[in-house]
Amino acid sequence: MARQYRTLGELRAEMRAMLGAASAGASAGPNGTIIDTHLRNAQTLLYWTHDWAHLRKYALKTLGLNQYLIDYPTDGNGANPDRIRYVSVLRGGVWSPPLQKGITPSMYTYQDNKSWPQRWEPYAQLEVFPKADQQYSMRIFYIENLGRFTDDADRASLDDTAISVIATGTLKAHYRQPDAALFQKMSDTLVISLKSKSWGQDIFRPNDWIESEPLVRPQTV
């Protein structure tokens, strides 16, 4: 079962306590808008620093004859077009290595020379090159978008302790509290530890796929 992180309302109450305003009324101490903003900013910062394991997803899509555009996956919170990790195509019952990312301007000269998908580029839709000469199954690996984090009952999408410590540090710095640097140091240490437990590399580059492909079918001699 996936871990269930704390809600925005719970994290806000914790931050008020750490800022020394636990007993303050709605009109006293740090207001909720500032706290919520720092919490959301902390989560967004975490989101872009690493390909967190529990947000790594893949989806199967069908590319039809003569097509070259695919809608992004919408499962869960959907795929972030800026966080597509790689794309594979099924040919002859075998999934390909990650397709090369990048469609150069000159390639559009040959876009109508239909063949199997060989390259891809993220635009408003995921575009492949060239147009398909038949129907293909495509597997898209991606990082899921963050969930909504605006209402009290909305749960964090990433480690709630890290979000709390980062946001507390930035808000303490905002209010010039003397222990702000301590919280910022704590957050750096915690994030490094969390990254080390999240398998895989931080950034995928389309040209760094170096693993040897297995022999999937016996050779007839």
C-alpha cells in the first residue's frame, strides 16, 4: 500500500507550532496564505530536484496508421510533458530500447515517409517521427504531475516531513528567526537521504542508455 502523506491543513498546523504561533488566532501570527504558499513551494522544489520513485509511471498508447501525435497519459494526476523519461515501441513482439529524443527541423522533410516510430519530441502532444506505416503500441514512461494541494484536506504528493522542514526553514528566514539556518541544514540532509533511497538516476538523457539488450529470440542456424 502506498504511503499516505499528511494533508495541507495538518502541515499548516505543524508549521504554526514550529514558528511559535500554535495558539495564535486566525488574525494573529503568520497567516494561512503565507504558510500554504511556502508549503506548496517546498513541494514544487522537491518535485523538480529528483525523479521520485513513487511518481514514476508508464502507460500504453496506440499510434494509428498515418498518425504521429499521441496524447499524454492521463492516469492518476497525468503525465507532466516536461518529465517524459523515455518512449518505447513494440515491433515484432519486442519492445524497443528507448527511442531517440529530438526531431530536427530537417526531419520534417521526410515526415510523410511512413515507417516505425524512431524519434519523439514533447509538444502540446507527444510527437513521433516519422508517420506510422501501421498501428503500433507505444509505452510512455513519465513522472506524474503533483496532485492538488490547495484545500485543507488535500494530501501532499511527496514526503511530508521534507516539505514541512523546507517550508519552515524558508518561512523562518522570511521572519528572520535565528534558527532558520538550522532548519535549512536539516532539509538539505533529509533530501539527500531521501534521494539515496529512491532508486534510479535523477536525470534521464536519451543518449545514455548503455545496457545491453537481451537476446529475446533464439537464432536459427
